[in-house]
Amino acid sequence: INYNVFICKLSFVVLFCVSLISFFFGLVVCVNEYVIFLDWNIVSINSCSIVMSILLDYKSLLFMSFVMYISSLVIYYSDNYMMGDENLSRFIILVLMFVLSMMFLIISPNLISILLGWDGLGLVSYCLVIYYQNVKSYNAGMITALSNRIGDVALLLSIAWMMSYGSWNYLYVSNFGNLDNEMMYLIILIILAAMTSSAQIPFSSWLPAAMAAPTPVSALVHSSTLVTAGVYLLIRFGVIIESYSMNGFLLFIGCLTMFMSGLGANFEFDLKSIIALSTLSQLGLMMSTIGLGYYDLAFFHLLTHALFKALLFMCAGVIIHGLNDLQDIRGMGGIVDQMPLTSVCFMISNLALCGTPFLSGFYSKDLILELSLMSNLNFLIFLLFFLSTGLTVCYTFRLIYYVMVGEFNFSSLHCLGDENYGFVGPMFMLMFMSVIGGSLLSWVMLSTPSMICLPLYMKVLALVVSIIGGWMGFELSMMMTYGSFCLENNYLVSFLGSMWFMPYISTYVISSYPLYGGLSIARVSDGGWSEEIGGQGMFNIFLSMSMVNQEYQFNYFKYYLLSFMFWLFIFVMLLIYSGR
């Protein structure tokens, strides 16, 4: 146990210090507009050299610092959350391997080293999802791994496709490459890889399934790192996406994902699944921002979202821990009286998610919405954008009502409390960043203010939609009307609440037909005709022939006499024939 505590504390200190260093270094690079590009020659044999490229600009340094900041706090949090786990050191080492894979992905401009990080993320996330070993975890881990395999294959194909360009470095391709038709296939593959990693439609079902992992894993992996890897890759390839007019596709897919997950979260009762669907909604927002062509804003939202979403998962973990592993929000309520510090963190992260003015989510989200109003959008995208924003506030206020405000629905014997500073400490450090992170980043990253010129009704539209959404969320929480609506419209609720049947489509529908076809082939061919005229049939023929032969070998007198008469008959016939 002492070894476990030691490895937790050491990992926390090292990651936290490296995070601070890379953050200040990133601020310097951002303000002075530096880009540091390193070519590290690992080994050189004769004329063959293996070179590792490292790209340090403000994006990679800031993203790296945020990942390390969150992972250091998650490790400190895990020390208390997973107390009593004999394999805690193994868990911490898995998390550190995950962070290492993420570093590979962030600082590499080279597609091959990006693939190393990408595969590392997929493999380690599989190990973390199946950490609690039961059938549900295995199924969730398998759908996570297989969904991400599609992205791995797309990346491998894009590496093969880039062979003809003389370099696997995306900087050369995006800045100096000939924009021909061949490049379009490359960017389609990159978009496919990003869609699987960032769980966009139709690969969305793995993200809520991955909530089978321990809560610290959800806070790190499924809020701020693994799911944003695809978005980060698209931000890096942004120039090529724009030149091939793939923006419209990304915008549509992002808006659809945002809308689908926003609807689904309003019909969900599992606390971690609601937060997972809100992550999916924000990923859709980032994707659609890339589709609009605002890559820096998408990156800005990626960073601010990582802060408040990790905090939200941490608060959920403390609540679930205190309620004896209960995840159903209908069994919670009135927690604000029992756990005031956790409630403060939970409320601030929820309000940041809604885009409440002057919290971290507001600076990125509000700017994205206003710039989308200034863009050349059609009515469908406009409607999806603002409906999804309203739905976000709606499920957030519903969650606040069920968990914080409503009646206390848990048993009278409970051990809720905020006494454990191993939980409260990391949460307060993240809460501090969730409050000031947005403004701090906006002052550094967005050096010149965006010129936004809108009529008054459009200017206040985001605020009005949010207020209506919050009111709707409280209305939905009235159990009588909500329960009766769910009972009356059972089919509609099951469709909307199960992410438009996507988990069934990506598991049963895809696997059932090949499995049924395989069974038919096994019955008809393998167990039928191929047996009859193949191995089994030949065996039966040879067996019957050898049994006949065995009969002749048994020294029966009548067989000898019969064979003698048979040969005599042939001899006589030959004599007669020769006499002629």
C-alpha cells in the first residue's frame, strides 16, 4: 500500500511540474508567435536514418500542459477514490502510459509517430475500460477498441497514401503540397479516423458504453484526451479540409451529433451516461466549429471544455462514491445539504458547460455561436446549432434538479460528506481553472478581438435560448408530467433515449447477419454437402470397402471354393476362346 501511495504522489508532482513548465512555455510561444520544429535523429545506419520530428507551437504546448494538469489531479484523486484496490499501482502506470501516448500524438507532425500515439491510446483505453472485470466492461471495452480500430486502419491507409508525397509530415503537405485529386482521398481517411476517435455519428455508441471504466478514467480519458484526439488532428489538417470543401460535411455531422446527444441526455437516468452524452454534444460543437472554418476557436473550446468536464466527472465520482455506488439520479437529491463543497464544484462545472457568462465555457461557446450567426449558414444548421444549445442547458438543469435541489431519495443510513481532502483538493484546483481558464486563454490566444456585428435579437439569441432551455429542464424534472409523457410515448422515448438506436445498429445489426450467414454456411456446407462428399464421405466409402476386404481375409472355406470356381470358369472360357 505504501508503494501505491508513493507512486501516486510521485506521478502527481512530476506531471504537475511539467504541466506548469509547458504552460508558461506555451504562453511565451503564443505571445511571441514562435514555432519550434525539432528533427531528432534517433539512429543513422549507412544512408538510412530514423528521424523523430517534434513540433512545439502554442497549440501543442498548451494542449500538453492541460492534459498533464488534468492527469496529475486525476492521479491524486485516484489515490483516495481507489483506496483499498490492490492493483492501484497498475492502474496508475496504465494512466501514465495513456498520458505518454497522448504526448506522442500532440507533439508529432509525423503521421507514423501520430499512429504510435493513436494506437497506444486505443490499447490503453481498452485496458482501462475493462479494469473492473465483468461482462459489461468486456463488452464496452470491445466496442471501444473495435470502433477505434476503424480509425487506426484509416490512419494506416493515409500513411500508405502519403508515400508518394515524399514525406509523412503533415506540415509539408498542408503548406507546400500540390492540392490534387489524390490529396482528397487522404483527407477523407483523416476525417474518418477523427470521426471514430471523437465518436461522431455513426460511431457514437462507444462513448457512453466506455463509462464502465472507473470514474477517474472517465474524467481523464473520456472527457479531455482520447475523445479530443480526433478534433486535434482535424485542427492540424484544417488547411487541407478547407481547400477541398469538406467543411460542409463536417458541419452537418457535428450538428447532428450535437443534436442527437442533447436529446438523448434528456431521457437518460444514469449520471455518468448523462455526462458522457454532454461530452459527445461538445465534441459535435467542436466538429461543427471546424466545419465553419474557425480552427483556433475549436481548439480554444477543446481546452476550456477539458477543464470543466474533468471537474464534472470528478464531482460525479465523489457523489457516486458517497451514495454507495449508486449511479441512478432518481436515487439522489438534496445533496447540496450534505456535500456543500462538492455541490459548489458540481454547480460551477455545470454552469460552465451551459456557457454562463464569465465562466470558462462562455468565452469559447458564445464566440462560436455568434460567429456562426455571422457565417453563411442554411436554416437547418442554424436550427440544429441553437436547439442543441438549448438542449444542453435543458439536461444540465434537469441534472441539477435531480441531484442537488430535489428531495433526498437515498436511504436514511448514509455516509455523505466532504471531509476527504483527497477529493476536494483536486476538485478545487480544477474549479479555479474552470472559472478563470476561459478568460485567461482568450486574452492570450485571441490577441485581436473578433469583429461581430449583429442585430440585437441575434445578439441575445444564445442567452434567450439558454434561459428557455433551463426553464424546460426544470419543467421536465416535474416527475408527474415527465413520467406520464414517457409512459404514453414509449416508442419515441426509447428511440430518442437510446441515441437513435445507434448502440443496437453498431452491435447487433452489424454482427447478426454475418453470424447468421456463418451458421447457415456451417450447416449447409461444412456440416452438410462438404461432409457428404468430402472427408466424412470418403471415410465411409473406404471403411465399407475395407470391411468387404476384411471379410475375404477370414479363411472361410466357402469363399475359397467360390473363388476357385470363379477362376476355373475364367480359365475354361479362355481355353474355349483360344480354341476358336
